[in-house]
Amino acid sequence: MSENTREIEGITLVPEPTRARLSDRQQIDYADHRESVIEWLLFFGKEPSLAEGYARATVNNTAQRLDAFYRWVWNEFDGYTTDISHDHADAYVKDLARRDEGNYSRNNTQSALKRLFKWQKHERGGELWEPEIVFTEPSGTGEPRDYLTREERNKIREAALEYGSIPSYNNLDPSERDEWKAYLAQRFSKHKSEVTPKDWERANSWKFPSLVWASLDAGLRPIEVERARVSWVDVDNALLRIPRAESSKNDGNWTVSLQDRTAKALERWLKEREQYELYEDSDKIWLTRFGNPYSTKSLRQVLDRLFEIAEIPTENRQVSWYIIRHSVGTYMAREEGLAAARAQLRHKSVRTTARYDNAPPEDRRKALERMG
């Protein structure tokens, strides 16, 4: 790997847009700078005195937002520099305020900037930064931004059975079968003449039901879907056993309950995945058809399709894979209390779980009806 294409934990130090902007020597200097920041965030950033870092997904998101910020500084001020000041950050926030972006994204950018100045304080003797403009409440406080209602959870669960499915091979006449062969050839990147009945079985896979249902039960974060391993699954006891080394927050070993139907879907998928060459050298539960672990982006594509199948509107909603997780917290807290929700969602602190201590909309609707 060359100097300017280095990575840390899969996080690129000099992304392509920045490589196109900088000279070779600037790229090397920028990579050294980014390495210091990212490494500190991974191992010390969250609580420096306890050597506790942020989750990789958080650092990756922070690194992407900071890279965009640095390029903006170079364009708006005096060219390339890694000497970032509070004035740079304040000017960038004012620029963000003029853009057509939601407060959720703006607040995440502010959080990324705060982490940069936190690094400066602990490693360079700088000062912490407080933005002049605050777009929304700090992350982790208040109610979840959005979640699936009970009805929507059921619709998504059912939609997962339809996701990617096709008609039965034996129920098609020759002309229909020929049309579906053309579809499968394109879907699986093979010649039409090579499509066999086995491809019908593959198209009607248990991969997506198992992935979606496990997320609906366990509230899996995107990074946990990416990391999920076969060894996590305990079918006999309907559990996911997530070891500390692989949990998103590295908080401890977690035992997460599953519905029986979810455990059966996982059992079917694990038997099915043994047939695919894609998984021969991998212990990941789920891979994309290109052999990559699922990312936030690819999961969002799955979710968009599920919403489409389920005919759930997305207007005026913050739709991401976390909408599933938020629904688990909301209804688990409602049904079994905060202790159960905390265990199911794998929270280190009950204060994080307390954000789910709110009445779901259907409960509030019933209250209004009782009030008259």
C-alpha cells in the first residue's frame, strides 16, 4: 500500500477527492495528520483518561465529515493546511446553515468538529470548541428521532419474505420461465443459458428474512450486521451471543433474545449459506452478492426496498437502519421496562436507554380517546 492510500481499521486516510486536490507531498503530510487523529479517536477519543475510544463506525463517519471540512477550509481560506482553528469551524458551521441539509446531518458534522478539537486539546494543548450555532440537541439525548410502529414492524417483517422473491419454477409456463431466466441471469451476473432451477432456490433465499428479522428482534446496529458471525447464533435457545471483542461498543458479552420464528429463519439461512462458494472463506453471517459485508449504505438500500414493498410512506421521516433499532427500544421499554430494553439493545448506561421511556403513538391515541 502506498503512502497516500493507507488505512486504519478500514478507514481511508486520504480519500479520492482529497488525493485529487493535493500534491504528493501534501498527501503524505495529510495522511500522517489524519493517522494521528483517527488513531486517537479509536483508542482514546471517547474517554481519554480510561483509554476508551469511539466505535469504528463513529470514527469512520467522523473521518468522512472532517475530510469534507478540511477541503472546504483549503478552498475558502489560504490553501492546504492542517492547522485548523475555531474560526475555521465557526465559518464552516455558518456555511452549513445556508445549505439545504437537515439538522441531523448538521449536528453530526458539529460532533465531528468537536472531536477534532478534543484531539487538539489532549494531544496538542489546544482548546475545546463550542459552536456559535447549535442546530439540534446533542446526540444521545431526547427521544429517538424516528421508529417503526407496531403495525410497521409487522409489515417490514412480512416484506422481508417478499424481498427478492420470484414465482416458483414449477408454476411458470415456458415463456414465463424464459423471462425469469433473463432476470436471474442479470441478477446473478451469469449467462442466461447457465441459469438452473438452483438459481430459483437462491433467489428465494432466507438471507434477507434472517437479516431483517434478527435486526427487528435484536435492534442490530449497521456495524453489528457487518460484524455478525455464525458463532453468534444459538438456534436451540433462540439467542444471539455477541462476544465483547465483536460488540459495537466493546461493553461486554451480550446475550440477546430472538423470536422462535427468527431463530428458525437463521437456522434455514445458515444451512443454505453452506451451499454458496461466496461464504467458503468467511464466517460472516451475511454478505452482499459481491462478497462484501453489509454497510450503512447497502442496508439503507435494503430498507428502502422493504418500505416500498410494505407501502410505508417515508415523507417527513429520518429513515435509516436505526429506525429498526429505535422501534426495539421503544416497545421493549414499553412492554418490559428499561432494564429489558437496556439488555436487548446492549447499552452500557441506563441513561442511554432512558431516551426510550416514552409512550408510543398508539398509547397516546388511546389516552386521548379516554380523555374525551
